[in-house]
Amino acid sequence: MTAEPKAAPQPLTERQAARRSRILHATARLASRGGFDAVQMREVAESAEVALGTLYRYFPSKVHLLVATMHDQLQHLHDTLRKRPPTEADPAARVSQTLMRAFRAMQREPHLADAMVRALTFADRSVSSEVDAVSRLTTAIILDAMRLPTRPTPEQLSAIRVIEHTWHSALITWLSGRASIAQVRVDIETVCRLLTAA
């Protein structure tokens, strides 16, 4: 017996999009002040001026909420990068520069970064669509930095996946105090050289 295909989500109305944006901004503010534990659904609802039931309709759990917040933060970064793209001549160097800009943005808000990364780490299958959205956006950011004249090859896509994994791991090790920013830079620059090989 085959499962019924999921209906495509309906696009948000302007009012719903504004409400969702308020929720994500409230989440980012709370996480910036106190990290993962500071994000409580009731406090988010109060800060965003929405009913608690409304919040749960948009985001069934704190993990859903924080992964969506990470997507929102990356979207802002993507918009900024499109206005001020990386300047290096080599594609691998442009990707490295881009990811370090993303890392510096995380560095400015370490409590928020920790909350979002913890949510990604805790995410189970129920959060797969939100996690996939973060991954697709990260891939888009890397592809923009590469400025490929054609569609990426399977080898390039594989290299991009490894770069994404390394970036995520570097965030975790930095947040836990096990890696310095200098070490993160070396690791990112090293893994980005895979693009040259691909």
C-alpha cells in the first residue's frame, strides 16, 4: 500500500508571512540573550504577540522553530552576499571567503549560533523538511560563490556536501571551545580545495 503524496504547502498570505517573521525575530532575540534554553515557546509567543496555539501551528516544537530561525538567518546572509559577493578570483577561495563571512556572523551572536546548531543536531525525522531547507540554502550560497558557467557536476555536488558537513562540524567544535577561529579557517580553506579537484 503506497502512502498518499503530501499536498504542497499553501503559500502564506501577507499577514501570515508577517506573523511568521515576527516569530522568527522573537526567537532570534531570545536565543541571542540566553541560547537554546532561553527559547521557550510561551515566551516566544508573548514576545511575537501571537497566541501560543498559533505559534504551535507554525512550529510544532522548539527544534522546528530554531531550525527555521537558522534558515532565516542564512537567508539574510544570502541576500547580503548577493549585494556584496566574494571578490577572490579562484572559485574555491570565493567559497572559503563566503563561509568565513557566515562564520563571522555566527561569531557575533554565539548564543544564537549555539541554539541553532544544537537544534540542527537534535533534529529528528519530523524536522526533515526544515533541515533540508537549510541544506538547500547552504548549497545555493556555495553555488553562488562558485559562479559556475554550467550546472554543477556530480563530483562538484559531492564536494559541496563534504564542505557543508565540514562547515557544520567546524561550528560545533568552535562553539564547544575545541577549535579556534584560526583552526576553523584552515579547515574551511582545506576542504574548499576539493572544488578545484572536482
